[in-house]
Amino acid sequence: MPTHLLAEHAEGVEAVIQMDLMGAGGGQWYLTISDGVLRVSLGVHDNPNMTMTLAANDWLDIANGTANSMGLFMGGKIKIQGDMQLAIKMQTMFRFSED
């Protein structure tokens, strides 16, 4: 994840994103973004700004650039709780591709 962050698009962002990945290869992690720097921690954060729940294989497809997060969200495969604006901002803060 840190290598996918576009720091220039995350400047001024102070947020915690809880990632709950379900199924095989899943688990719980939280992403802390602070002034263009991303830290990934294992576990559950007490007070995230946003929680994203999805299947681990769908997350891998997003990270590999073979799935569109907005399409998965619209199809009900991604659940968002909390700051929806942050969820939208994630699309510009991260670059995912097949490279």
C-alpha cells in the first residue's frame, strides 16, 4: 500500500482507514495517512474515520488494477462506514495498476 500512495494527493490528509478483508487471505488492518505518509498496521483501530469491508480477493483485484473500486462499490461488494468523502478521495490518493 505505501508504494501505491500518491503523496502529492494526500498532502494535508489526516485520516485512519480500517480495512476489513473477508475470506481466504483476509484479515484486519488500518491505514494511517498523515501529511502524505502512509503507515499500515495490523489489527483494528479504535476510532477510524472510515471502515471499508470487502472480500480479500476483490481487494487484490483492485490493487492489481484488474477491478474498479467504484464498480465493486456500486455492485454492493464494498461496504463503507464513516467518511464517504474519504472513500471518494482514496481514488485519487492511490494508484493501482497492472505494473
